Amino acid sequence: MAQPHDLPFSVDEYRSRVAKVQAEMARRGIDVLMINHLENIYYLSGYRTIGYYSFMALFVPPSGDPVHLCRLIEKTVLQGSSWIDDMDLYPDTERGLDAALRLIKSRKWDRLRIGIDKSAWYLTIDDFEKLQAALPQAKWVDSSLLVENMRLIKSPAEQAYSRKAGKAASEGMRSALAALRAGITEDDLMAAAYQGLFRMHSEYPGLPPLINSGVRHTMAHAMAEGNPVRQGDAVYFEIGASIKRYHAATLRIGYVGTPPKLFLDLTDLCRRSLDAGLKQMKPGNPAEAVDAAARKVIADAGYGDKFRHKAGYSIGIALPPDWSEARTMMLRGGEKRPLQPGMVYHFLPAVFEYKEYGVGLSETVLITENGHEILTDVEQKLFVVK
Amino acid sequence: MAQPHDLPFSVDEYRSRVAKVQAEMARRGIDVLMINHLENIYYLSGYRTIGYYSFMALFVPPSGDPVHLCRLIEKTVLQGSSWIDDMDLYPDTERGLDAALRLIKSRKWDRLRIGIDKSAWYLTIDDFEKLQAALPQAKWVDSSLLVENMRLIKSPAEQAYSRKAGKAASEGMRSALAALRAGITEDDLMAAAYQGLFRMHSEYPGLPPLINSGVRHTMAHAMAEGNPVRQGDAVYFEIGASIKRYHAATLRIGYVGTPPKLFLDLTDLCRRSLDAGLKQMKPGNPAEAVDAAARKVIADAGYGDKFRHKAGYSIGIALPPDWSEARTMMLRGGEKRPLQPGMVYHFLPAVFEYKEYGVGLSETVLITENGHEILTDVEQKLFVVK
């Protein structure tokens, strides 16, 4: 038995997750599942590393424990973080895909029905073409989102991490907002955000704190680059935290000086949009109802074409370059699946126009048996510093 | 003409890069190139965003300016960061791949030879199968690493950013090392590292500061999780910085208390390994010579099987989840391409054994006309705090 230094969940919980995956594999006629996204590997094993930019896989057989395939340099972090003993390691002079072929053949899986995630980033077109060429007898079954769908509903132990992440994201936000004043830079605000995050034990989040000042606050998705904060600048703050890779995030806007009426009005608009959407956040409602309610408020005020994104997305286990589970489920038009207790969403109405404004408000929200619980807790207002 | 808020290079430099890509396309018989990795899109356009977790592309025609395809929410950050006017935006109710099909057809590219990067993460197997099905007349040409290979040799303007990144990474390291003492946690060291990084205007780097204490310092690639730093703990520090997305990184080990002789010996071993490799870092030498020289020192001392990774990798433009250009070129056995002036490498000999030790030393190194220039500048020693 492996002796990991620290497991986020009990081995029993991991084994029950693996058993669920194996049951779903049987249902879909998959003999062996190859998992390439570390979020999914982590969900089943505890293994976490920065090294997922190199080829890695967890192979799940029809029964029994899975096996890790990783670069040799991953050995110590595998030993220290996964409950799974069985690991196959390849040196940097070998291609990861060749190592996978070797493993598949040595375990006599090369004539089986192998599940692969065709929508995964970390199994490339080139990898798949090589697999097909080298294993002509294998059958390839698309297993996209098989594990992701299981992650949508968080267990009580997972919800506890999400709650802590909500507190950490809020502390990161408060710490950054408290540092806001004319004469500093985005750099200073980034440092302040991280101080708040680390004070509450956040790990490196899936996305950086988004902190952008002046013209750049109108550029949705820009990254801080050390620009100055001047009198009369609005500043965009979107800050997420990670606790055992479970994420929560929140969005607020700051203003240095006397804000134009437009910024106060748009903040009020986003708050009303948020309220309208929150009313829809209860079990049984289709996810798109949240988007529709939030969007109607903003459209009715004449800003519909400035609300350019889906209203929100599932949020949970994540690694850079994202903190969302948007691949799995979003709060957007057309998403008719119902909200269910244990789901967690980052819900973020916002409006943007280049060089004019970027205003929004967001919360991370857990769906409960009776409605919802907001996990982030920063005051909902425009944060004005004179 | 677009009016970006801030361009890292002149429009002339961008146009000359595009022209080089178009010349290479002509050489390979590619009519239109679809680029999906933001590092490559950024290299040609200046466009930078956190939003590359959603489908995006830059299409490069045989002549004339490229065109962006992105989610609608990217509009403002595109306007603010790219010199390219032409942009096609899709709403969150449309699939990105469907938008790409629409664009390809509307520009009458659907019977041409289209270059795609089959080793790219952000063009999935599923995407490619849909492209092939929807555009049966198109020919698909693998353009893997076409742009990446051009990025290997940095221009003087790019080298200036790499140099600044080297200074910022070093300041992050010094700031973290200065905070080291018993009784604090990895969180405190992370906050200190970021303070140093942001003081020198680093952006969010492609990887987090790797700061791991105690048993976890032996787990290569672990991420900080707030563990305590106690008397008798070694601490692993690997810290990178980003300036206009150009990266540099450095690795040092700290020790709280009186270090066992083994840690001093291994530090000395890694320093000798580093020296041996640096002697090989000059134009014309094959990249593998650096790895071989560094590895020989460590193998001769009996630690060859603990040096589990390639000796280094090209480092430059990067976005999470990596700061390397390892996909393009590494310092590893079998890499016979020569080092050339303008290349930048992160060179990191290190040895790991779970629960026993993790020791290494690294520098970021620019290859020059006459040899090399080390861009990071932290003292090469074991940092002992009593």
C-alpha cells in the first residue's frame, strides 16, 4: 500500500469513486479507461502535481485498482500524493505515448475497448493517430466527460473544501480591496490579493487574480501587468481560491475617486441581475433559468449586448489554465439539465465596453436541498476609495 | 487599424513574424494556417488573455493580415491587446468549433490545404473529427511546431524581456529565502515569493512558485499547500517570473537548522553538475552535450538514478500550465540540434528521493555569440537558516 503524505479524502472514498467509474464503464461497454486530465486523475487518486504538461494517464481496468503512467520525475510526488501503488514511469528520453503503448501491450489490453476522452486537451490528435496505428485491434470509445459528470455533485467532504475556498477567495478580495488607492500599481494589488489568499491557506488557483486598472479594467480576461492605479481609475477584481484544488471565486469593482453615475448604476444593475438569478438557484430548475433571469434584468436596462458571456459555470476541482468546470456544465441558454443539491456554480453577471466600463458582481453558490448557500461573502457594492 | 492599449513589440516586428510564418507555409504547401495555442497567437498578434481555456484560433492566410476567432467575451481584451483588426466572435450559445467552420466556409477556405497543429492541446480529437466531417474537401496538413520553432531564437527585444524576467525570478527567490524560518508555513513563503516577483513587475507566471517544506520538499513538482516549516526541515524553492510572457526561473534549496552533511554534499554535487553543463552552453554544441556533461558529474558520484529528468528546456513565451518551451526543444539525451545565439534555457540539475532529499540548483541561461549569459543571479548555495 502506498504511503502518501497527505490524502484529501479517505481511501474508502477514492475506492468508491473508482467503483462508480467502473460501473459506468461497464454500462458503456468500455474495458479499460485511459484518463489524461489531471483533474480527473486527482479525483480518483489524490495525485496532484504541476507536471501535467507532460503526457500522463491513469488507466482504470474493469475491476481492481487503477495504474498510473507518468514521467519518471513524477515518481516522488506520486509516492507522496496518490493512494495507488501501481505506477509505470518513463524516462525523458522516451516519448510518453510510446510508454503508454508499452503499458497497454504489456497488460494485454491491446485488443480491448479502450475509453478515451476525445475532448481532452492532454490527449492530442497526434497521440490518437499513433495509438490507432500501433494498436489496430483496439476499439476506441469516446468517454468524454465520463468522470467530469460524476464531479458535478459534490459530496459533503468536497463541499467543506468548497466552503473554505469561498472564505479564502473572499479574504483575497478584501485584502486586495483594502490596498486600493491612487499611486500604487496592479503589482501591489496582486501582492495584496495573494497575501489574503495565502492567509486563508489557498493553494495556487486555476486562474490568477484578475486585477486590471484604468483602461485595462474594461478588457475582460486581461491579466495584471503592473499598470498604475490613478485618481479616476476603475479597477477590476476577480479573485479565486483553491483548497485541495476545490475552487470558489468572486468579482468586485473598485473605483478611486468620485465614481461617475454610470458606474453606480451599472453596479446596481448587476446586483439586481445577480438577485434575479439567485432566485432561480434551487434544485430542479434548469440551469438556463439562472442565465435567463440574470440576462433579462440587464437586457431590460438596455445593456443586453454588453453582457457577452454565459451567466456562470460549475466550479470545483481545477488546475490551471482554468478554475471552472465549464466543459461539464454552464449556466447558459440551452442548458436544460436541472440544478441539483451539491452542485457549485460561479455566477457572474457583468457588462463590458472597451475603454468605457467593465462592471460586474459575482458569487460562488452551492445548491442545497432547499435552495442555495452563497459561499463567498464580500459586500455587494462598488468599492469607492476617495 | 486596431488601437491596442499596449503592444509588447512594434507592429513592424509583428508583421515580419507573420511574413516569416507565411513563407514557411508556402514552403510546406499550406494555404491557411489555423493556430490554436495562445502562445503562438500572442507571438504573432500581442493578444493575451486568461480565456484560452475556450476555443480560439488565429487564421493566417497566404498573404495579408491574420484573423482572430474568439468568444464574444474576449472582444474587449482583443481590442486592447492585438494589433490585428479582423476578428470573428462567437456567443456562448454557439460551439467554438461551429464558429470556426462558419468562418472557414465564409472565407472560402474549405477546399484548401489547412495547416493544423496535431500536437496542440487546444485543438482536440473531437474538434478535428468534426472539422474533417464538415469539410470533406479540405486537406489537413500537420503544422506542429511551425511557429514554436521560430520562437526558439529570441530577438534582441525579446532577450530584453527574458533578462528582466531573470531579475524578477531572482528577486522572487531572494524574497522567499529571506522569509525562511521555523514556525511559518509554505503559505507565508508563497506570499513572500509573490511580493518579490511583483516588486519586479512579474506577471502571473506559467507555473506557481514551487515551495515545499519537510517531507514535501522531496516530492518533485508538488504544489505548496500551507504545510508548516519546522526546525530540521529542508525547503524546495523553484521560482519563475514572466515579463510580457517571457519567462525565466531558478531553483534553490533552503534548510532550517544544521543541515546534514548529505545536503551540503548534494548541493556541491549539483553545483559541479551545473558548472559542467554551463561549459557546454555555447553556439554550435548539440543540446544533448549539456545534459550529458551535467549527468556525468551526478552519475559519477553514484546518484545517476536520482537525476530523473532532462537537464533543461527552452524557456520563453509561456502561459499556464507551463513556463517551458519543452515541446520545442530540451536539453536531453538524443537532442542533437545545436545551441544557437538567442536561445534561452532553464538548466536544472537536481536529485530526488522520496522522504529523503530533494536537492538542486538551476539558472536561466541565454546563448550568446561567444558562449552564454546567466540571466538569474541568486547565490549558488544551500540557504541555511539556524
